[in-house]
Amino acid sequence: MLLVISFLFLPTAAKATESTLLVSGQIDWQPFLMKDNTGKVYGLMYEILEKAAHANGYTLEYRDMPWKRAVISLEKGKLDIMCGIFWNKNRARQFLFSPPILRNELHIFTNKPFKLERLIDLQGKTGDHIRGGSYGDLFDSFITSGKARFVEVTDDNTAINRLVRGYSDFFIGTYVDTTIKLSKRGLEQSIIALPYIVDTVNVYFAYPQKTKKKHSYEKINRTLEQMQASGEISKLINQYFNGTGIDPRKVIFKPEDLRGH
């Protein structure tokens, strides 16, 4: 009898493992990916991914780790999905991508405003960026050009702290997330986003190239395409930004911004 019972439970255990997808991302990316005091993960990007996954019979299991380690883990196939990532040419060779989900404006933030009309105006200054982060091919190339001094930091709050203490002249960040963080810390008047838009980047989910779960990602991508086409994603974006003072049109994906990828 015990033998029969054990056999009955074997397929169920296998099915549970196959239907669970391991996810990571940049926690405290507001309001896109966050974690509450109980450890529950939530946010706009996570909710969109969860809806698409559940529609296809998958559950998500979040793995919290530093951004750079998460990127490496995804490349090695130790993670199934990155919940929110910008496209660039190098990443296109490393990962599979979802359809574009939404978009983010990238700005330079500073507590000592200066004229910025093009990237070369940053020459001679010291700026911070997230370790392992990408800010579009144009700015990524500028970081490595040596025309300005850049310091890698672990997160935006570290960049904010360094700016306040005078260790840097600026940092680069996404407009929505950084504006929310500055407001919560009462720094929205002393640290501002310069008007110049460094880039407007599309935000995706990414999957490992080396994978046996490609069929799972394809099913999720089809659902995401349907959610985008039906306006469901735009509706969620509007709900998240209602009453915040932030224009949701800065976040809603526009097909004309795809720029060939």
C-alpha cells in the first residue's frame, strides 16, 4: 500500500517543479519591483509577469540577490526570468527577451544644477551608476569613454547618499523610480533631474539563452503580447500612477520607440 501511495505522489511533485519559474530583479525599483516587510514581492512589473505566468499555469519564486549577480545567474541558466531589464546589443546576444512591456526615461540627477545639452557636458565630472547596470548603448559607451569619471554603486540609495555627502557630482537614474525615492526622503527640492533626457529605454523581461524552458517563455510572451494589445498593461500602469503626480504617459510603451529591437 505504501509503495502505491508513493507512486501516486511522484507525478505531482515533478509537475510542481516544472511549473515553478525562478525570478529575480532590482528590488526597490519603485513602483515596478518591491518587497514589503514580510518579504512579499510586488510591484507593477511583477504583477504583469505574475498575470502572464499564472495564465499559463506557472508560479513564480523570487530569488533576492544583487543586480550584477542576478544578471550572471540568468546568463548561466540558474534563473528563469529577470523581472525588468533594458535591452542592449550585448544583452541581445546573452538573453532571450519578452515583448517590450513599458518604458523608462533616463535622467542625470544632481544637487548642483549645471548646463547639460549633450553627454560631453559631463566631461570632467564624477558620476555614479549601478554596478552591472545598462543605460542604453549610447550612455554605456560614454561610461567607458573616460570623458567623465564613473563609480559603480550597489543601488540608487547609495548613489543618493554619495551625492549628498559630496562624493559625486551626479548620478544617472530612471526618472520615475528616482523621483519617488527622493520624495520619500524629502530630497525632491535639493536633488533634481536635469531636463535633458539621456535616453528613453524600453523595459523587458529576459530569459536565459541556455534553457530547456523555451516553450514556457514563448507561451508567456504570447500572453504578454495579448495583454499589451488589449490595453491591459496600459490600464495597470494608469492604476499604479493614479494620484502620484507622475504622468503615466512617461511609462506606457509606444511602438514607435522600439527602434528596431
